[in-house]
Amino acid sequence: MIRAAIVLALVAGISFAARSFLPADATITGSGAAFAFGFLLIAAMQTGHIFHDLRLPHLTGFILCGALFGPEVLRLITPSMLGDLTLVKKVAVGLIALNAGCELNFARLRPKIRSIGLVSIFGLLTEFILLFGLFAFVLGRIEFTADMTSAQRLAVALICSTVLCALSPAVVMGILKETRATGPLSEMCLSIVVLADLAVVVAFSFTESVAHAVFPATASGAGQSSIFGALAVHIFGSIATGIGVGLVAALYIRRVGQRIGLFVFAVLFVVAEIGGALHLDPLLVGLSAGLFLENISPVSGHEVIHETEVAAMPTFAVFFAVVGAEVHLHAFFSVAPYAAAAALTRAAGIFVGARFGARVAKVEPAVAARVPFGMFPQAGVAIGLANLVASSFKPWGQGAATLILGTIVINEMIGPVLFRMALARAGEIGKKREGSLLDLPSHAPTPEADVEAT
């Protein structure tokens, strides 16, 4: 831990010194993004080693590293740099989703589909009901809803509750990767968060249409067409593209079979580049590709995971560091009491609903007691939906997004810690034997190994 802290301090000091030579009014783009990428990669990996020795999830360290050096605190990473790293985030999301899809084998999960479905349904419904009740009660006391009618406040409560129902496949996958955990709890949690997030994305499209009907001035001509046109393009277009990507990858692996990891990254880069113009979601594209590879193609999904595993931990480090750098800490403090109440309400809803669903499904008691902890974390999908609320519903959207993001900050910090503790108590940490040099085993690798890996 001491060596990692020294390396982190040296890298940060050199980076600040390099920035000090710039004119005060200089705007950094282009090469600034390369600087930000390299710095976040090294700094986040060292922070991960420190958190490993503290027996805390590396992902929490990655997020805190990004928040510390981001625009809100030390300002080493600027907003323009984060904007240029959007493409990197999309590639990382695609890789995370691809690996998650490759882990889900429908034939193996078939006996558990009923259990997974019941836990997901009861967990999400209870979470939504409690959150909706909370927001319906407190929104009249928040400034950005002061001039709204009761129907409009209920529409805002509907939007906020739906977004905060989102879980985090990225966090769950990251924790499973870093701990090399496998077993009934790991498998059920990964399946639940993937399927639940798909349901939340679809549900948000419907609630968005309801909100546009209540706030017609914010619809901008979208109206009811968004529920069919945009939903079809965003969801079904992304799934179809993902199946196409999986087919191309399967053909390449079977016919060429060389440098598979590099080819996968190249394909994900292309998807991320064109995804914005075609309204494709990299999460759905990667997930669909992984599911196709594992369940339909002759290629094993674990073959793809093995080939991309070397880059997995650096990818997680950069992705979650960028997520941390994008956290609006000042906005969080302005809504902290309401965000804390929403986080506690969400946790209570998940815990009660998931436990009840597990009891109905007759899930093994040891798994049923711990599965809610895999549903606590939040990250990519929830943040993306919050940003969509801010841009789609003006002028109140920014206030709602601030409240949502404040809640997400709490879930980002605490959720991974609780999930890692649940995996440890279930005895599933370290059970997955195949690993890469960058997966951290019982002891953290040296900081020099990270620099060489970059």
C-alpha cells in the first residue's frame, strides 16, 4: 500500500507540474484527453491497490480517484477532457456488457429462471413503490417543483423513481472480476442486474412519454412517437446490432482465431463511434453480442472473456474513474438530505422485495439473505438516464437530475462495499481459478506491473 501511495503521489505531482506550464486561459482538448486517459489509468490502478490492502472494493477506489482529481475538487482533469473521453467510456461499457453476456448461459440458468424473475420483479416493484411514495411526499418541499401542480409533481416522482430503480451490471461485473468470485450468489446477482436494467430502460421510455403528456411544453414535438419510434430504434436496433456484432465475432474467431482481443476492441470502438449517430446503446449492443456468442454461436463466451481479460481491469479502472470525475459534488451537497433519504428508501425496498421474492421462489436461504446486496450498486445506466432527464425536461429536468445523481453518488460509494462483503460471507471470492495478470489475487501486484501493462 505504501508503494502504491508513493507512486500515486509522484504521478499526481508530475501531472500538476506539467499543467502548471500552461497559460491560465489555455483550453486543453485532443492531447489533453490522452493526458487524462493516461493519468486516470495509472492513478486509478494505484488507488485500487490501496483499497485492496484496506479490504475495500477497487471500484470504490477508482470512483474516489476520479472524483478527487476531477473538475469538482483538484481540477487536474477538466470538463473538456471528460468530454473527449466519452468514446472511451462507451468502449468500456461495451466490453463490460459483452463480458456480462458471455457469462450468462441460458441452458445453465433455465432451472433458475423462475427464481431470477421473481426476485427481480418483487425487488423492482417494492423499490419503485417506496421511492414513488417518498418523492410524492418530499417534492412539494423542493425548490424546482414549487410552481408545479399536483399532477406534475406526480409525473416528476414517476420519472425519478423509475430512474433510481436501475441497477448496475457494470459494478457487479467489476466486483466479480476483481474478486474472481463465482457461485450461486454471483450467478444470480449478475443475471438479475442484467435483466432488471433492460426492464428499467423499457419502463423509462413509457414514463418519459407520460411526463411529456403532463408537461407538453417540454415535448418538442416528440409526443407519442417517442414511445414507438425512439424506443424501437434504441432498444431493438441496439439488440439487432449486437446480434450482428456477435455473428461477426464468431466468424472471426472460428475462421481467423488470432489476436481475438484486439479484434473485439476494434469492433467495440466502431460501435461506440457510430452509436451516437444511430442512437445505439453500447450496453445493449455488447450484452446482445455476448448472449449470442455464449448461447447461439459455436464459440464459447468464456473464450472471448479469456482473450479480453488482460485488458479488463485497466478498462474498469478508467471507466469508473471517469464516472467518479463526472460526479457533481457541489450539486450533491445541495440535495444531500433528500438524496440520503432516497438511497435509504431504495435500499429498504430492494431488501424487502428481493427477500420476499426469494422466499416465494424458495431460493436457498444463504443466497436469499445476500442477493439484495448485489442490487444496491448504481452506475452507468442510472447516470445516463439522469442526464437524459436533464436534457429532455427543461427547466425542471436539471433539478430532478441533481436529486437523482445525488442518490446515485451514495449508492456508488456504499453499494460495491456491501456487495463485496456479501460475496465474502458467501465464500465465493477467489473461487474462479482462471484469471489474468491484472486480476488481483490474494495479494496486489506491484505498481511496476501496472505501468508495464499500460
